[in-house]
Amino acid sequence: MKIIVVGTGFVGLPHAAVLSEAGHEVYAYDIDPQKIAAYQSGDAEQIERYVNEPGLPAAIADTIGRYLFFTTDISDTCEEADVFYMCINTPPNRDGSTDLSYYLKAAHDISGFLAKRKNQSRVVLVNKSTVPVGTARLLENILLEHGVENFGVASNPEFLAQGKAIEGSRSPDRIVVGADTEEDFKILRRVYSQFVNHVRIKYVETTPETAEAIKYMGNTLLLTYISFWNGVGARVAEALPNVRMEDLKLGVTADNRISTWGSYVSNGAGGSCFGKDIQSLIYQLNQTGNSTDLLQAVYNINEYQKTYLIDRAIHEANFNFNQKTVTLLGLAFKKRTNDMRDSAALKTVETLLSKGVKSIRAYDPLAMGAAQEYWFNPDNNHLFNRISYHDTVQEALEGSDAVYISTDWEEFRGLSRTIEKAVKPPYLVIDGRRMIPDYASLVEKGYDYLSVGGALMEASAVSEETAVPSANGMVAEMKMEKQL
Ligand code: UGA
């Protein structure tokens, strides 16, 4: 099949690379010449500047020039194309609705090219990025408006998690295809021939609108589950006496019907999808006059989670952030990515600055470049000059009064030793990811420890009785995480 992937970001680039592995002739198209030059170079570092996914540079290297081609011009490539994948960014508007301006621009451009085709063989235009229910129909109207002939529209949403884009594309749990005609379903079955009738992979064929809705339902349900643990589980363990977070999680998720994924309490779920998708679904349902109370509560809980530890530090630990230096460990929205979109760290920085901190000493193993691009921009906030960037955890800790752990990077699990080496008590450790298994020994040595899903452990208040069993609980969590 001749396939054109329009847009080469987190969705389009891995998709193009994996499609080319199946022997399709794939043209990855982007209007940004710098991106295309970076991908064409084949150089891992250059590729990772735009999309950092394990296995991606190797996947590109395998097929580039044979099955995979990069281009900034598809006016001629359109000829004889079987499928177009629309992988355009669809950011949120202020009111929660989806900004389709980039998408619509691309749709009009492509329609213009397709209208001039000499060869009128069937072409299917497939929406891969997350778009509101009804967008495939909108695309159909644009194509008709331009006089394009012999085409179909389809929805084939992306369900990949970041950091697993290549692995997930090679071995997905499902393929959802929404189309209108058997002819179009057939074309997409040829694209995904290795997944059709697969013993494990669910291949769902439905209407374009249902496929679009499946994506929103999936993401909002996942966020609802995370918010249940953050908004209920963490509160139960923080506020009710003698409840241990790790045991609570272990006991509840032992039920086969209840997932362990999503039960890791945190300082809020981030990323480019969850917040955006739930707001968009709220908007879409509001437009139809429907109640969105549950979705709104889920969204609010997740936003609250991103800053509430700072409030707890002030009110429970009596920590005054004014003129203090705070180390921020982890900037990406989750481990194994350099992506900071909607990361809890962004809200944390904003809140710390609003509390009058003197400086923020930041460290992240992958996201330092992304952070500096964002925070160096004086248009965003002149207070961002209070942020300094450090190459190691130890360096970032030096001279600070408190540390805030925002991302679940594995290297933070060994943090207690580094803290002991770098800073002396009184010192407050704020753990937004429950990353320090041996926090009890820190508390014994005079550090205060405040975590999501746990009561404040004050240096003076710790006793053998409270510290040791809780520490064991944390070790239990580590073991469990390794098994997942
Ligand atoms: C998410 C979904 O998991 C994918 O299925 C979906 O395809 C994707 O959005 C998308 O729409 O493109 P992703 O944004 O990569 O994937 O991130 P997740 O791994 O789901 O994590 C989202 C956030 O939730 C992260 O900040 C993570 O740290 C947090 N999280 C996750 C928790 O706080 N607790 C957990 O137990 C799990």
C-alpha cells in the first residue's frame, strides 16, 4: 500500500516507521523542514530532539530509503496513494474545545492536491490523532467541497502510551477502525493485515463516530481511575489513622476486576492527552446539554493533585516557601520521556513561584532541554529566571531547603543517600510519587517527609513502631512495580 502520514510528531512518526516495517511504501510528511531534515539525517540525537521514543531511531534506520521516505511536499506523492493518516496536533482551546485549525489547514491542503489527481483510484483519509466525534464527517465535507472523487473517510484512533510507541505499534492490544463502506474497511484490513484475525489483538470495525468516541471514553476512563486513587485512595491513607497506602493498594487491586495500572498515587496525571481529552469530552457533552458532573470532578481532582502537596507543606509541615530554595526533581510528565506537556512540574513551578521562593533548582534525566525551551521564554513569565538547571541530582540538591519529587524516574528511588550527602536537616522532602522506600531512615536522621498517600512524617515524631512497618510497605510496592 502507498501510505502518506501527515504530521510527524509523537503520533505520526512512530506510526510511519512501524507501517514501513510491514513493507508498505510510507511517506512521512510534515510542513516543518527542520523536523524532516532531522529525521532524514537518521541521527538518533536529532530525531530524539523531536520525538523521544525507545527504538524509534533504529526503526527509522531499518527502512529509510527503502520503504520509508520523508518529505515536505506531497503534491506529487498524492498520486496513487491508498491511505492518508491525519496525525496533526489538535491542542485544546481555552474553553476546553479542540483547536482544529492545524487539522483543517492540512485537510484543505490535501484536498486541493487530491482534487488534481490524474489517477482516480480509491483513497481513504484516516483520522489518527484524537479529534472530536464528528470530525471524520467534517473531513468528508471538506473533500467534497474541493471536488475530490472516489474517497472514503475513516477514524483509526491512536492508543499508544508515550515511551511505548514502537513496542505498542508493533504489538497493539486493539485496532479500532471506523469507516462507512466495506471497500474502505477492506483497504484498512490490507494496511493492518498482520493484526486482522489475530488471536490476541482485538480488531474492531465500527462507524467513524463510534471509533472517535472510543478514544475519548478510553482516556477519560483511565483518568477517572487514576483520580479515584488520587482523590479517594490517597486521602484515605493520608487522613484516616494507621492506613498504609501500599497495603491498601495491594489489597484492593488483588481483585482481578480491578487494575493495578492507575493505582500509583501521584501529584497528578499529565501528558498531552488526558487533560485535553477530558476537557474536550466535557465540552462535547455540554454542547448537547448533558450533565458532565463526573468528568468535571475527575478533572478537578487531577488538577488539585498537582499543587496540594505545597499546601500540605505549608499547613501541616509549617514550611514557609518565601525566599526558600527548592529542588525540583523530575520535570517530564512521567518517566522515560522528555515530554513536559501538562506535566505536574509546570503547575508546581508556577505555585512555588507564587509562594515567593527565591530559587528553584531543577533536574530531570531527559527533559532538561524541553524545560529550558519553555522556561527560558520570558514571554511565559519573568519569574522563570529564578529556575536553574543542574546535571545531577546531587548538584540540584545542594543549597536547597526542600526537595519536591514530581516525576517517577527510577533513579529517585535511591535518593535518601544523596539527600543525606547533599543537604543537612532541617529539610523537607516532598514526595509526589512515593519514590523513597527508606524514607523512615531519613526521618530518623532529622529530615521531614511529606508524601502523597501518607501522613506527614516529622523528624521529631518518628518512632520505630510507625517507621519500620511503613517502610516495609514501600518496599512491597517496589517489588510489585518490578513485576508489572
Ligand atoms: C495515555 C494513555 O495511557 C494511552 O492509552 C493513550 O493512547 C494516550 O494517553 C494518548 O491519548 O495518546 P500517556 O499520555 O503516554 O498515555 O501516559 P500514561 O502512561 O497513561 O500516563 C499519564 C499520566 O498518568 C502520567 O503523568 C503518569 O505518571 C500518570 N499516572 C499513571 C499516575 O499518576 N498513576 C498511575 O498509576 C498511572
